[in-house]
Amino acid sequence: MIPGREESLWERMLSPANLSGALRRVEANKGAPGVDGMTTDEIRPWLREHWAGVREALDAGTFRPSPVRRVVIPKPGGRGERMLGVPTVLDRLVQQAIAQVLTPIFDPHFSGSSFGFRPGRSAHQAVRVARRAIEDGYRWVVDVDLERFFDLVQFDVLMARVARKVTDRKVLKLIRAYLEAGVMVGGIVRASAEGTPQGSPLSPILSNIMLDDLDRELWMRGHRFVRYADDVRVFVRSKRAADRVLDSVAAVVEQRLKLKVNREKSSVRHAREATLLGFGFYFTRSGVGIRVDPKALRRLKDRIRELTSRRWSVSMPCRIDRLNAFIRGWMGYFALADLGRRLRDLDEWFRRRMRQIRWKEWKRISARRRNLRRLGIPEHTAREWAGSSKGYWRIAGSPVLQRALPNTHWDDLGLLGLQATWRRLRPAA
């Protein structure tokens, strides 16, 4: 940069400090390879040899992003499929560098009711704001479902909003190039005419830029609302008002933003039936409590069933490591909710599934008798149960196996309990 001249946005984006931060972020996020097969472990050596050429192409405007690799993942609860695009590691690096210089420009001006993918903001904050609105008497909730938001964003509409605050033409051209990079499906590259690259470092900031107009409109109308990415909830005092708000919000989304509202999935519900980001609400004499959406609890049980399947042939230490990682993550997220006795019941079910795994591991009658004796069961009882023809689940719930494999047995092996982990991670009131 020439002394005395203000650094351009392009120069800030490609500065060593910004690129180093972007590279660390991409490596920390790991992720699957893109269409070129390069992994995050291979990017640093590759850059040492090739970055000069990449930088030259970027400056010359001849750099062409690779198409994203299309990945289809099932939505939770069997609610269809979600299309994700996996960019190459190099493209993730450049996109992350762009996102890091766009965030200070746009984020300070975003609505205080927007919480998704923003520095210093979280899903828990969104849920707490929703609870406060309900406590203040706004007990009817408008759930606005944006149909395939990431797939249907029109490029011209989005770029017009980016250009409100970004005047550097090289940066705008590069963002547009990423939007139009295309998707590789079955070895064939398909051009992109609309949609943001969901699953890429750019998609969060671009989605917030796109939906900021909706936030401003809701704020100007005096509505209490919460938005987390494309998850929108508006809180009003009556069902009649909620029906009216749903129609007016749909008009803004479809006419101004050129997006679509899924009328079948959008809804008006009382707060006791409404959900947000996996949480729900309930009423007590002292106020409004936060609960877990029953669908999220079912997914918890489904995942534990997978990790405690007797058909999964894996060592117990490996199984416990996988279980602990899942339990920490799930409880860390849902620690905000009041779970109480529900987790105590789930713990009993969970431990019983672990006991039946042990019973299957012992296999032979002699091994079962020997292990029962080692765990303090009298010889006569150990011989009787070792030869039992009862099924795994029945044996796992028997007083004998509960005494042989009590909670302390699993504690000694390092297995986390659901309720104990929730209590440890639960935020202070």
C-alpha cells in the first residue's frame, strides 16, 4: 500500500493478517474436501507453492472459483432433505477472508433482534428474548417459514443489498463469482442462477444482509420478533393480530425480497405450542419456563439408540468416547431448558442399554458367570443368571445386573450421565 493512501477493501481482504486468520478458521472448522479432493491438512503446503499464482489471478480478475460439491443430508425427524454445497478448501479460505472484512461493515447495523451467525450472539440469547416477549404478554407466535431460502435467493437482489455498503468493484465481482460458481452433481457442473452457497463461509453473512430488510420492516412496524438466520418468529398479543401479521410479512418477503413463504409450514400458534431452535415454552405461576421441543428429545433418544446398538461392534472405550462427545454437545445446547425428572428417566433407560451391551460382550455362559462373580454376585446367583435364556433387555433390567453394573461402574469408566451433565452445564439463573 502507498503511504498516506487509505487501504482499499480489496487490500484489507488480502492482507497477510486477514488471510492468516481466515486460514486458521478454515483449518479449525475442518470439513470435507470439495470437488478437487484437497483436505484442510493439505492446504498450507499447497499454498506455499501456489499462493503467488492465486494472488496474481485474484488481482487480475481472472480467478475462477470451483463449483461446489453437492451433498444431500436428511433433515431431522425425516422432514425431507437439505442441500449443502461443499466448496474447495481454497475457496473456503477466500470466502472466509471476504466474510471477515464484510462483517465489520454490515454487522454493527443489523437488528438487535437478529441472532444467527453473528459475533457475540447465540441461539440461547434468541430463546431468552423470545421468552421475555411472551412474559410481556405477546403470547401468540407467528412462525414464518421461508421456503428453501438458501436455494431461492436472487443474485441481483442480494448483490444490490451488498452494494449498499460495499463499493469496491473487485470485491463485488468476486462475491458474484462465488454465487455463480455452480454445483457439481454426478460429475456434471450445473450453473447457478439463484441461491447462496449454503455450507460455505460466505452464506451466513450474505443471508443476514439479505434478510436485514425484513428485520427493519418488522422493527418499523413496532413488532417484537426474533430471527436466527432464516428462522423467523414474530410475537403479538392476539390470534387475530397474528393472522394479520403473517399476511403482511409474507407480502414483504415475496414482493420486496423476491423470496417465497411456505404457507403450509408457516403457522400461528399460542406460545405454549410454539417452538424456536429446538426449544419450547411453558407457563408457571412464577412466569414462563423454557422446555425442549419433544421432537428434539426424540432425536436425542434416536441418537443414543444408534450409539448403544448391540449390532455396532466397537470397543467399550471407543463407544464411551462417542457417547460422551454427543452428550456434551447436546446438553451444552439444551442446558438452557428445564429438563428435570425427564433426564432422570432417560438416564435409567440409557444405563440399561449400556448393561445389555456388556451382557452381549460376555457372550459365553462361563464368561458371564466369571464376570458376575468378579463384580460381587454370589456364586449360586451368578451361575443361575449366566445360564438364563431371557433376552438382553430383560437381563439388563434385572436386579442382578443392576447390582453388578451400577452407576458407579459406568462413572469409573468415564461415561457421562445425562442429568449430571445437564446440571453441570446449566447456566446460572
